Amino acid sequence: MTGMPPGGAVSSPGAFLWYNQGMFVRVMSYFFIITILLEGISFGDVINLPAPKSRGKVTVEEAVQGRRSYREFHPNELNQEQISQLLWSGQGITDNDFDLRAAPSAGALFPLQLLLSKKDGLYRYVPQGHKLLKMSGEDKRPSLVRAALGQKFLGDAPCVVVITALFDKSRSKYGMRGDRYAFMEAGHAAENICLQAVALGLGSVVVGSFWDNAIAAALELPAGETPVYMIPVGYIKQ
Ligand SMILES: Cc1cc2nc3c(=O)[nH]c(=O)nc-3n(C[C@H](O)[C@H](O)[C@H](O)COP(=O)(O)O)c2cc1C
């Protein structure tokens, strides 16, 4: 039922909303559409990343030649296209028939997870649908610096990709050898990200020196998820 009550009097905010629900629904619809237009296709804590490109201006050979460890970064934020490419090259789905990914995985078990730490919060990459889930609105980078024995550049880089492993996934098929496979896979994913960074004109460095427990606590990782590698990425400070 819409419109005014008999007599036209509205006695409370609840009653006003009830008798004006047509207008209310219209206003909410406009709000919803404007939000989508302003924020791109982003619903609350889910960010749908732009589709990754599989063609760039830098050859594989040039990327391999150009990769170096960089530890001084400009604080300039990376845009969603750059973030999309970096995460896709680490764990993006490159075969939709079998959900295979950019980096190889023993037994196609895919034990790795990618987390993204930025000034505005912590995100988890979801390869299916190529999206980010916001886990926290807190800037975790200062905690990453402390957990990584004061490696300051982790706080300077606009984004840090944290590779974690769900070892149980690999162990389910390979026993304890699964751990070794997960570490190898982290190396594949990390190198892909570093080479993609070169192709985007960005710098990166892989970081393996940190206290696992401190990273897990800072990122509030669930039980069974272990940090393996971190890769700060950003514009290189010359
Ligand atoms: C497994 C591993 C762990 C690393 N950990 C760190 C680290 O914690 N901090 C750091 O600054 N560099 C780290 N590095 C980067 C190396 O220092 C770097 O690759 C090496 O100096 C060679 O330089 P390049 O990467 O420019 O070729 C690590 C590299 C590897 C492969």
C-alpha cells in the first residue's frame, strides 16, 4: 500500500516511511545506481577487478632482463588495472575449462592464497571471478615492517602482496612433501608477479625474512594458513 493514510496525517517516522514507500524505493534505487556508477562494479566488501590483459608492451625476455630487487618506492598508489595484472599473474585463472592458473601447481591443488596489503586495508584475492574481498580497513603495512625485522620498504611500497599457503591442501595428496611443493609454487607465483611488475614499469622485491607468527597475527590469518613470501610493489624511486 502506498500513498497517504486516510485523512492525510502521518504520526511517526515509521508511518511516514510506510505510507511513502514508493518514493523510498525510488530514492534507494537511485542511490544504488549512483553508487555503482561512482564506484565501478563494486558491492560493499567485494571489488570486481578489471579484466587482465594478456598482451603488453614488454617481451618476456625484456622482463627477465629488467627484473631487479628494488627497495625504494614512491608512495603513489597503484591503480586497479595494475593491481589486476599483478594478482592475475600470480594466481589468476588462465584456463576457464579446468580453473587452471597463471602459476603451476602440484596436482592442481592450488594451496596458495594472495593477500594484498594497502594503505586503505587488507584484501584477499579470489581467482574465481578475479575479485578482491576486503578483510580489514586497517593499514597493515607497519605491522608487516615490524614482523619482517624492520624492513622499512614494506611500509613505503603502496602495495604488498603476501603469499600464504594452505599446506593441508597439498598434504592431502603428497603428505609432508606437499609442503615442499607449496614453497615451490610460491616461488613460481612470486616470480610471475615480479616479471609482471617489470612489464608495468614497476619495481618489486621478494621478502622471505619475517616472523611467521607475527605476520599471521597481524593479518589475522585463519588457522592452517601460513605466510610464505611477501612482495612489495610500487613505482621505483631513482
Ligand atoms: C627466498 C628469498 C628470500 C629473500 N628475502 C629477502 C628479504 O627478506 N629482504 C630483502 O631485501 N631481499 C630478499 N630477497 C631478495 C634478494 O636479496 C635478492 O634477490 C638478491 O640480492 C639478488 O638481487 P636481485 O633480486 O636484484 O637479482 C630474497 C630473495 C629470495 C630468493
